[in-house]
Amino acid sequence: MGSNQTWVTEVTLLGFQVYPALEFFLFGLFCLFYTLTLLGNGVILGLICLDSRLHTPMYFFLSHLAIVDMSYASNNVPKMLANLLTQRRTISFVPCIMQTFLYLAFAHAECLILVVMSYDRLVAICNPLHYTVIMSWRVCTVLAITSWVFSFLLALVHLILILRLPFCGPHEINHFFCEILSVLKLACADTWLNQVVIFAACVFILLGPLCLVLVSYTRILFAILRIQSGEGRRKAFSTCSSHLCVVGLFFGSAIVMYMAPKSRHPEEQQKILSLFYSLFNPMLNPLIYSLRNTEVKGALRRTLYKQRHV
């Protein structure tokens, strides 16, 4: 290394390089979206805990998805909001690396939870008579714990590979949080192993689960078409279409981010896509599930009715 290189102890997050007036507008807009994210997911989580009718495997996994979404947004958005209001947009290197680790862990967890939810719907529609046996509470607990543990272990692999690198500059990240591809640009060594592991993880955690989800819903579609009751067919379509909307939004943006060819402005593309699945997707998930789900709306009405008569 050259004598003029220094070790990175603090980095500057460039964020959104726009006019100050637009920064205040973005702060207000993103603050509103973040509040809706916490409120919407918190309401769904609360309803699932309070209403015994929602104590089923589907809503058990939905509660984990709500936790992931709130954690995912809270890891990235508060620092972004703070940087929109101040000119000093620095972050120490250790918190930056921890932000990268948690971002990866929650992203992996969301992928796996969505796969487990598709498996739950597959069993519920294709094997309704054996549903309670196949999706017992023991099985659901094991699937949820496995998803969380595997997600953090995979993120830990990325963390270890990052920490083996020497970081000596530049001291700027052209992003609004410490996204892994942006952090690797700070390294003053060859990052080919990191890039290979990231690509392999994308194949394993994005393409693999997406294929499983598509296979599950192909089977579900054929099963729904065989349902004689129009009401049963409508209810099955409503539940599964909500899940497919969430799957499409999350996996689509993530695949474009990490596996599609880069645009002429890769940094700006990364910011927009990261903003989409760091803030917009967690905000839309509870809206998609609540607006299209009669059981969730019914639980909300019952909870509000009880509060009025307490």
C-alpha cells in the first residue's frame, strides 16, 4: 500500500445529492412513509397477537414478516432521515459494518419467510385435510427459527469476508446507508471472493426461493381451478394474490439490484432500488395484506369494537 493511504475509521454517506429545499421535502415524505411502515406492520403484529382467530400458521408467519419489515426499515431509514437534515453525514466504520450485517440478515430472512409462507399456502390449498398435521405448531416454529438462524449465519459469512479486507479509502459511500456493494468500494484489496460469494448467495437466496415460490403457486393455481365453489375459489385467489404481490415486489427489486446488468448510472440505480425495498416494500406489505384480507379487517373491527366498550 502507498504511504499516502490511511485506514478508514469514518465514512461519509453522500445520500441523495439534491437541492436543500428538495432535501426537506424528501425528509417529510420519507418520514411519513417510515411512520406508515411502523404503524401498519405494528397494527398487523398487534392484531395477530390479540385476536385468537388469527392464531394460525399463515398469520404466525405473517407476524414474522411484519417483524422483519419493521427491523429492515429501522436499520436503514433513521440514518437516512438524519442525514437529510444535517450537513455532517458521517458514520463510524464499525456502525457502518453493523448496518451492512443487519441489512443482509433481514433481507435474507424476508426471502426465506416468503418461501415458508408459499409452502403454507400450498399445503392449505392442495392438502386441506392434512393441513393441521403437516403444518403443526412444532413444524411452524422450526421453520421460523431455521429461517432466522440461517439468515444471520449467511450474513455472518459476508461480514467475516468483509472484515478480512483492508480499508484505506476513499472515505465516501455514494449511498444513503452502508450497502454491501458500496462498502466493498472502500477496500484497497481485491474483492473478487466477496463478489463471488455475493453472487452465489443471490442464486441461493433469491433465485432458489423464487423458483420454489413459482412452483408452489403453479400447483396452487391448478388446485384453485379445480375448486367447485365460487366462494372458495375467490377466497383462495384473494389470499394467494396478496402473497404474490409481496413476492413480486421484493424479489423483483432485489434481483434487478444484484443480478441484472448495471445501468449507466449504477450508484443512482442502487439508491432507487434500495429505497424501494428498504422503505416502500415494508410500507406496502401491511396494506396489501390488510386491504385484501377479510380476516385481518374483521380482526381490526373486533379489536376497535372491544376498545370502545371497555
